[in-house]
Amino acid sequence: MPAQSDPVCLLAQGLAGALPYEGPPAVLLREGRIEAVGNEAVASGAPRQELPGLWLSAAPLDTHVHLDMRGSPDEALAASAWAGLAAIRDLGRHPRHQPHAPVAGAPLVVAAGVGLGPVGPARYWLAEDLAGAEAFANAVEQRVASGCGVIKLFATGLLDTGQVGRVVHPEGLQAGEVAAAVKSAHQAGLKVAAHASGEQGVNLILDQGVDCLEHGFFLGQETLERLAEAGTFWAPTIAPIEAHAQDPEGRWDAPTRRAWGEIARLQHEQVRRAGRLGVKLVLGSDAGSYGVPHGQGAFQEMDAWLRAGVDPAEVYTAATSRAAEALGLEREVGGIFPGARAWLLGTRSDPRQDPLQLARPAWRGF
């Protein structure tokens, strides 16, 4: 958060992501918060800082990261801060890892703690193994008591690169287990995010009112339409799949790399269609996964969406205001409005037309 304590009025060429205002593109900052916009900012009489030729924008968010992967949480948070992210959602850590402490100057963190997953062959290494509705409800209560800000379910298994389009263990959780977790979380005011892919698993979590779909590979038109109708957030996480296809460390043989590439192509098509259908897309990179660094992973994901043909304004919204809504931080970050934290970036053109401008800001307000 900015250290600025004395008021300052920023005057820019334009504002991206601002709530409706009257007057010039001006923003009044005081003690790390936005106090006023437009005419009210100018009329404050605060010292002015000119930002000629620059657009002011709220900083982006990453809704799907794993702070305990690829280095320490402190390193991950430092990289996220360096990249200019305002907030991240940490979606699952290994049961043996301890909760991390907040880091000064780092993005806001909405953390899931250890995920909730099934016993047996569909179990997942980032989850606690649970069986039965009561166990899932109790696990949610434990996470609420420990201060978690979101609940993470692992509802299906991984993707099968030997048979593109197939999900290993397509229904890891039972409907009653998902329903119990969702009910308990919603009673506590928390959203539920679910790792799920394939028609079977995704429709199961939609049946039970899960708030956020993570990954969501291999979906048909009807399921995408259902996502749009339900208003479920969807983080399609293309970046890690493309990283596997590029295989910078030489992990895979040629057929496996081709399979990853085909999965990425299919996800490009899905995301493009989803954007046109009005699905509530949110930017989540799966940072910490193979080939997806913390911080910069968000811009890898942006680039993948743009290459897929998603409208740039939709990409911008998915990385800012809608991402903040998915994290429950819509009153704190993701836009330019009175009361918001002053996590602002200055870009040389309107980032709603070129969201990758946020990866190379000409000015930073924090």
C-alpha cells in the first residue's frame, strides 16, 4: 500500500476502470486511499502531480496462485509486489506447510489454507483427505476459525495427456460433500473455489452452488452457457498448460508436449466462447506451477487470453474489478473510486485497449 500520507491530486490523460465521475481525469490520494475523483479531487486544493500523457488504472490481481510453490511465500509475495499486483488469492498449500505471515508492502492475500479433497485414488497432494458431508462441513469450520478467506475444493483429478479431452478421476467428490462444504462456507460469508475439469465434475459443482471454477478444461457449449447463467466466476488458467507445452526444463517427450499444446488450443477456444457468452471470467495464472512465475504469471495469462481472441476490455475487467469481486475485495481494490486503496499504475495508453500495458507501467503509485 502506498506510503503517501500527505494529500496529492494526480492529473492524468485518462482514467481506466473508474466509477462514473464528473470533470477532469483527476484522483485525490490521502494516506494510501483514494479520497475523491474528478471535480472533487481538483477542488480539494491539494498539491498537484501532473502525469502528462499517462492513463491511471487500478493495479491488476491474480485470482489463482500457490505461494508455497516455486520458492518461499516471502519470495512469491515479493515477486508479486514487484510485478505490481494489488491482491492475490492463494488457493491451496500442502498440509505440511505452515500458514505464512503477512509481508509489509506485499499485495493483499486471500488464502484458502489446505484444500479439501477426497480420499482414495482421486486424492490430491494440496488437499486434506476427507470423506463424507460431515467431515467436509467440519473442515470448513476449522478453516473459518483459522482465518482463511476462501474455501478450496479439489473436485476432480488431473488431465490425461495420453488422451486429450479426458480427466483422470472426473468426479472425485460426492454431491453431498460439495453441498456441505458450500453451505458451511456460505454461512460464514466465504466463497468456495473448486478445482474441476470435464463436463461431469464441473456440472456437479455447479449443481451445488460453488462460486468459482478453477481450470475448467474440456467443457461443451451447454456447460459454458450454464456458467454464464449461474454467474459463476471462472479462472481458466491457460498459462501453466502453455508452459508445459513449451517445456523449458525438458520434462516431457514430444508426444506429451503436443498433447499439452492441444489442450491449450482447446482452452483458447473455450475462453473465447465464454467471453462472448458473458461468463464471469477472472484472471488467474496458477503461479507457482511449472513455468509460471509469481507476479509475471498474471501477464502470461493475459497474453494467452489476448492471443485466444478475448476482447481486450474483457481481459482488463477480468484482471481488475471482476477479479476483486471474486476475491471479495471489491471495496478495496480493482477500480478507481473513493475509499479504494491507492494501488495505481500509469500507462502510456488506455489499458482497456491494451491490458498488457499494466506489465510495463510508466508510473507506479505504490
